[in-house]
Amino acid sequence: MPSPSSSYSTPRVTNEVFEEPLHEYGSGPPAHLMDSNTDNLLICTACGTQFDIEDRNVLKRCRICDDPRQFVPPTGQAFTTLSELKKAGHGNKRKPLDGDDRFWSIWTEPKFAIGQRAILIKTPHGNVLWDCITYLDMETVEWINSLGGLAAIVISHPHYYSTHLEWAETFDCPVYLSWEDKAWLNRMDPLGKARTFIEGTEEEIEVRGEKTGVKALKLGGHFPGSLCVLADGRLLVADTLVTIPAGLGDWSLGPAGSEDARPEGMNTYSFMWSIPNMVPLSVEEIAGMWEVLKNYDFSSTHGAFVGTEVRDGGGGSKKTVKQRVLESMQIQVKRMGWTEHGFLKEI
């Protein structure tokens, strides 16, 4: 089974990300380091991860997709580049989250790789980008710059590391990642400054010493360092919590619809080690996630993909979203056979 240190792992990772900063944020990178064309670096078409290699004869496998949390498609392993994606007509779309223009969903069409979205969060001290998408073009850059650029990027887990150095270098901002997941990095930081590692269970993102109100919460589970972000009562969950079809169903609609028509015992989320391969987390991991999350208040969750929003009192349920998270955890634990586990007594 391949691991982050397997023999076909991409060279120059993990230890070499810890260079001393070569310049401060906002001062612009040294010109000689911006001469190389990263548009031709190889990108896995299945997961969207960018590597520090251009030669297809050198890079033949994606270490992200060779991990049992991910997969290689039936068509086999393949790579592309940002240059090829631009020629193929890809573009990024955007819209406010729930009509709130402090939060913007950003996604790529036609769908590329996993197809996740990024979410731009406006704060009084600068914009924070939650998660990262692979495709970046000038139209996206100009739109984000019209809003004031980016002050920071926070990425939930390695499946969404994508082209984060492209984004960090373009907007001259740091990228926050979990310390536990650093072995899954596949590009070296050429400027020695882009990555900031989160070691504790909570880190409030700061810009020039000012707190933004955006908190990264480390729940673990899917990956040891899997994150969520809490901002203005919205919990951005990526697939740390997997928003499932029953969570998006609306029992307030239809011939029997009402504000409390959602059946008791319906789950809203699942908690998975591998989402595509359907491998659940253990009861200990689920309980550990709740141990962190129970300390925070939130009124909505927003998943990895456009449209995966769950809100207090929504979908024909009078329950809060936080209640639905715990309920979903307890349903999964019980159905895995732990009918007497102490976690089922959590309220």
C-alpha cells in the first residue's frame, strides 16, 4: 500500500518546505524567481493536484490517487497542465453564498477533477479563501483583486491542495495547512514563505496582527489534520463532514410538507475515512471530532460542492444544524454496531 514516503512519491517534498522566508508578504517576489512558467507543471486529472514536474516520462503516478482514500479512474492515470486546461475552455464561476455577499462560492466549469468549490470570505482585515480549486485564470485573478485580493488561504485537507502555490504566489498571501498532513505536499515552496502549518485544534486567521474572525478548527477524521472553518456563524466543512442527500432533502415541500415534516432518525452527514471508496471512520475518530466541534456555535454548514448547504430550521426540520451533526454521528456509530457506546449519551 503506497504511503507519503513510497518509492514513487514526488521528489523534494515534506522536509524541504521549511525554508527561511526570502521576502515579506506584500513586497512582491524576487523577479528571478518568477521567470519560470508553472503553467506546464503536471496536474493529476483525477484529483487536481499539481506536481513540481513537467515531464510525463518522469511522473507516471499520482501519490494522492494511489492512497486508498482516493482512486485512479477506469480510464487510468492521466495528467494535464494549467496551459492545457486554459486551451480546453475551462473557466471559473462564482455566486454569493445564500445571497450573502460576504461569502462567495467559486468553482470550475466544465467540472475538473474532484469538482470542489472554494469559498471567498470577506473580512474587515482582508479576504480569506477557504479551500482551493485547481484552475486559476486572469479573469478570476482580476475579480478577486477587485475585491481587495487575498490575505490568506486555508485548505481543509490534501485532496484540495491542488495548485495552492499558484494561488499563494499570485495573491502574495500565506496558505494555512494542517501540520499532520504536510507529508502529502507535492510541490516545493520556491519562495520559502507560502505555507503556515496549524498545530493546535483551533487557529484564528490573522492579517497583519489583526484577528479576522475566521477560525480554522481541526477535527481530523478523513485525514489526521482535516479542518473546518467557522466564520460569522457559518461552518465551512468541505468533506470533513460529508453532506449527504438526506441532509439536503426538503420535507417542507410536497403534498405532506410542513416545517416539521422531516422524519425522526434521518441523518444529515456521514463521517468517512474515504468518501469515494465508502470507508467509514471509527467510533473513536467520530467522538474525537465532536469533542472539538461541540465547543462552537454555528447556524449553517456548507460542504465541498455548490449547493451543499444545511441551515437551522431548514428542510422541514425544526432542529438546529448542530443538533443534526450530533444526531448523524450517533446514527452512524449505532449502525456500526456500537449500541452501548458512551458517545450515544452525548446531548
